[in-house]
Amino acid sequence: MSMEVCDHPLAKYIRPSAKSTANCPGCGNGILAQAILQAIDELGLSMDDFVFVSGIGCSAWIPSPSFFADVLHTTHGRPIAFATGIKAALPDKHVMVVSGDGDLTAIGGNHLIHAARRNIAMSVFCVNNGIYGMTGGQVAPTTPIGLSTVTTPFGNAENPFDICKLVEGAAASFVARWTTYHPRQIVKTAKKAIQKRGFAFVEVVSQCPVEFGRKTGMGNSVQMMEQYKLNSVGLARAKTMAPEALAGKIVVGEFVDIDKPELIETMAAVRAKAMASGGGK
């Protein structure tokens, strides 16, 4: 009896040389990687339409080096800065940043809020696993208060960021959050983020069983995803709940979807005005 070997329907988006992954068993990065590629496929776009940018951390290995596209793997905390330059030079490209909560909200925090403020047309996918996973499990700006990590053995004393509220407060035009328990919702939101004329930010709460799960006692990847299932609350329902009832819950959904002036377009208008006035001489 012969068995036919079938290619994965998204295999065409992966480099032929990509034979392995840097992800640990049970990591949520694969779920997001597939959701992003599924969104691109459903939109009928080509990888030639994109430039992907990543920083330093486990999540940066989602597009780099696996995606069969132009990928820029940058320095720690700087992917949005590099992505801004790419968008300015290649305004017709879809520029996508994929990185982690440590990279984007700690050392990269200023780049994040100012890109949102300026409303630069790019989509940013932030994998939030609540810890520095690649470098040994240190406390991150998103680590829940009280949790023990390598650098906070007696419990984290700092209040964590609500990243979506941070980016919303910085005036991004699209803000959303899902968990790795919600792959279909991620695909739908990713399609909107890719097509958004402005700064689109998608937080994906993701399991890190090796560092977060093991060091904090949250369990393996299946147990962590079960917690996402039990603790996730849709935005509409969350609006009807008292603050104390929302404690420990993960509010998911699309929080912001507005239209506003986009930086590359407004810069082009200012440049045209300057040239018309003779200021460009």
C-alpha cells in the first residue's frame, strides 16, 4: 500500500532551507506563525508584497529565517525603528514586525509608543509570554505581580503593563488582543491589521512552558492554554463586568479600529508643500 505525501498548504511561504525550528516543544510561536501565513494566503497576497522585521527574542524567530520573504532580523528593541525606515523607503510594501513583549515593551518601549503616536503604516504582532524566555526566564514588563522568576525569586514587585492600553493611549489606529487558544480569531484580526492604513498592533498572549510555565508553576503548554480558555473574556462581556470580577482575566477582542492621518502620507504632503514653496532648493 502506497502512501501519498502531501505538502502543508502554507509550505510555499517557508524557505526550502528551513529544516528546523528554534522553538521549544509546546511553544505558542507556531500557532501565530501559521495564523499570519494563513491571513496572507486568504488575502491573496504574495510574500513579495511584504518586508518582515524582528528584534531579539524567541518570537523574533517566527519570520526569521523561516519565511520565504525579505526579512530583517535587527538589534534588541529596535525592530520598529528599522521598520519605520523600510516603510519610508518602500511605502507600497506591507511592513510587518513580529517580536516579543520584552523586545517591544522594555528596551523597545519608546519606539513602540512613538510609532503608534505617529500612526506609521505597519502591522506589529507582539507575542506576550510574560517573561524573557530566550535568555533564561527573567522578569519582564508584562510579568504578573507576585510571580517568581529567575531575577525575582521572591516574587515580582512591579505592576505589569497592559500593552493594549499602552498602545491605545499612544493613539494607534488598530489595537487587538487574542491568545494562542484563539487561532481563527487571530487570522481574522491579522487580515485587518495587514490592510490597515496606519499603525496596527496585535498582542498574542502565548505560552512559554519551558520558562514561564515551569518556573512559575503554571504547568505545561496544554495546561497553560486551558487557562487561556478559562480566563479569556470577550470585550463586550468585559464591559459589563466589575473591575474586581476582571482581576486575573484576559480581555480579548479588537479594541480600536479607527481611521486617522498616516505618517508616510502626511510626510509626503509636507514634502510636496515645501517643494512647491521653493523650500526644497
